[in-house]
Amino acid sequence: MEPYRLMINGGVLSPGELKYICEAAEGLGLDAISFGSRQDIIFPEEIDEAKFSQFDKIKFVQPKKDGIENIASSYVSAEILPSTSWLTSDRYLYVLEQFKHKNKLRINVIDPQQRLVPLFTGNVNFIASKHEDYWYLYLRLPGWSTTEMYPALIYSWDMDKVELAIENILIEEPETIQTVFDLVSDAIDTNNRTVDKPLEVPFYPFPYYEGMNRIGTDRYWLGLYWRNNRYDLPFLKAMCDMCSENKIGKISITPWKSFIIKGIPQNAKLQWEKLLGKFGINVRHSMLEMNWHVPVNDEEALSLKKYLVSNFDQNDISTYGLTFGITSYDSDTYNFTSIVIEKNRQPASVSNFKIRDTYNLLYAKNFDPNTRDYIMHVQDVDKVELPGLLMELSQLYFEQLGSEREAESHKKTQAETAEEEVYQCTDCMTVYNEVYGDITQNIAPNTPFKTLPDTYQCSLCEAPKSNFEKKILVKQN
């Protein structure tokens, strides 16, 4: 039976909310809760549905049956990992707060500067641009095989409206991004902005996210990870009380079945260390352990991970910056790790012979899952062959790491010699780039500025065409 989940908007909740959930779990006979890769909370065992009414603040959901999905966000990384300057913790909360309806699609609200939360695992992926309060939108709707960029930037306060409009047009089974754009534009008024440059996603190795880490001069953040993804309720309740004492307002769940507490005051650090010691909490897992995405409640996948990690450990292999995922042929989630171990469907058994499991190994182009481009490394290999093949792949990653960076740097140097002519509004600095046109005003790509009608206005501040000045910018490859 599919376990019940609790949708946690953006993976962010208050200590009071988490404590109530823990008390509800206890009331339903559980001793632990788990976390899902969509930053939701999972009740890992069967529970008595007749008791649900006792916990009226909780909406118990089975996504496949109920058709409701959680919103994932990179709120968890704000202030502690590289980030887009305007996208603060508060801004995330305001943005997430507007999503009031029960989402039928998987929504991501993500900062492209961080590495902890994957960018493109949703059907609807809002990715922060460098323009304050504007987001790229990448769609991979049900039935689509690729992720496509929406041809306009979305304003922060239109995100819920745009997502709901996309849900409403699904009945028409749109097959192209242009059809989606046309249908959404017909349905709602929005404060879109023209895309003036492609999304740039810098490559950072996957971060270590466990233990007590400093933020600024007088605060800390704490990352907690349980190998078995069963988080004990007595510890979680005591931890929520400690958060309340320290006036810590939010706890954030990661997609890696772990969670992070930000803003621990320096004078409370010892108190927190004592709490971890009292409950025997280990905060020194190896990176070999923590960079895996394993399906929830899947004993077989967990034991395969254990087997592979112990092989890495024995051979003293470094996997710094890499991520690994275990999946099966029938999984409907999108891969978001550098390397994917995919279990094949077993053929129909012949008489009483037991057929061994076989696996495929895939890796992301440049080992960067944000490329969304996976390469098949080997197919139909036995479990015993996996450790050697994975070590081979991690070796390839480290060899490529230097050369990829050098190639990027060389490309950048070449790009810096190339120039690009654009027109910029002198009032609000919005750029009209002829390559992209201005989809918000039905101006096709590759339309020269000179041929625009005299009635053309700035897409953001509505200044007249005469307010635009020609600028020479460094061309971004």
C-alpha cells in the first residue's frame, strides 16, 4: 500500500507544525516519520484511517490516488549556500504563500545558484533569473519527453496564477511550449517580462550538508541525516522545543531525506550539541553515504546502496561532488543525480530457475544532472559488476572535472572577444535583444529593433521606443 504523505509547502515548516505532526504520528501508533524526495513528510507504516479525524490540522494524502503534489523549493539553501542576491528566505516564504490550491502538477521554486535542490524535477519549474522578482519557467508536462523553456519570464506574484492556468489547459493536451504560451496568455493577464538572455546554471560540486556549520559571525546551521530515513519522534519533539526556545522560526526538509535548521545562536551551540549527544545522534556520516537518492521504504534499494557504499569505502574511493540514484524501470520520477543505477524489469521466469537482477548505468552529461541529458554507460550488468563500473565512472568524473572547467574558461575567453548589440530602456534598464524578440508584445525572435513600430513600448515600464539606446554588451555563450 502506498504510504500516506503530508504536503509541506516548499519543504518549510515551523517547529510547532512539526511537533504537532510528530504527536499525530504517535497518536497513530508510529515511532518515526520519514522524508520524501519532494520535501514532504511520509508516515512510513500503515496507519488507522479511522483516527484521522482526531488530527484535523493535517491533510493526509496519497499522491497517486489523490492527484495532489508537493511544491519543492530551495528555501533550505538560502543564506547558507551560494544564492541569487534578491532571493532571500523571506522572499521564498512570500512566493510560496501564494500557492493556495491543491496542485495537480509537481512545482519547483528554485535558485539556480545552489546545488542542494535539483532544478528540473517538477512538471512546472520556476527558476530565479537575475532580474529581481522574475523567474524562468521550464515545463515538462505529463506525456512530454523533454523540458522546454517558456518564452517569457514570470513575475513573482503571477506564479500561482500561471501554474493554475497551465493545470486548466492540460485537458487540451498541449504538445508544444508555444501552444501552452498562447493558451495561458489567452486565459490570464500577467506581468511577464521578455527573456533577454538564456538561463545560466553554474556548476558547483554537490555540497556536504550535515553537522553544525557557521553562518556569518554568530549563528550556525545544523544538517541532520538518518541513514534509514526513519526519524525518531522523541528526538524530533525535543528538537522542536529547542527551536522554539531559540526563537528559530523554520525547519527545512531537503530532497535527500534529511533536514536543516538555520539560525542557531552561538550561545546555544553547546545546548544543541548536548541534545544530539543525549539522543546518540551521529552527525559525521561520510559523503559516500549522503549523496544518494534511494526510493522510500525500498529495502532492496537500501541494501544495494549499502553494498555499493561499503565497496567504495573499502577501496578508499572519493565521490566528492557526485550524486547517485537508484531507480527501477517503472519509476515515474525524473532522475536528478549525476549517476543513475536503474534496475531492469525481470523477464518471465523459465520453469523454476531464479533469474538474477540486472542493472543499467547512466550518467548525466558532464556529470551535471542540470543538463537533463543522460548517457547510457552500460546495460544489463550484474550486481557484482556495479562497484567496479561505478569506480570507473567516478574516475572519469574527476578526469573530466579539470578539463571541463578549462574548456569553459577557454569558451568564456573567446566569448569575451565577441560583442552583442542590444537596445536598453534608459528608465528601467530592460534590454531588447533582437535574437529573442519580445514575446510579451508578439514580436518574433530575430526582429531588428529598427523595424519595430513607433508605438513599441518597454515591456516592463512602458517607456516609448525613443527611450531605448543602443548598447554593446559582451556576448554570453
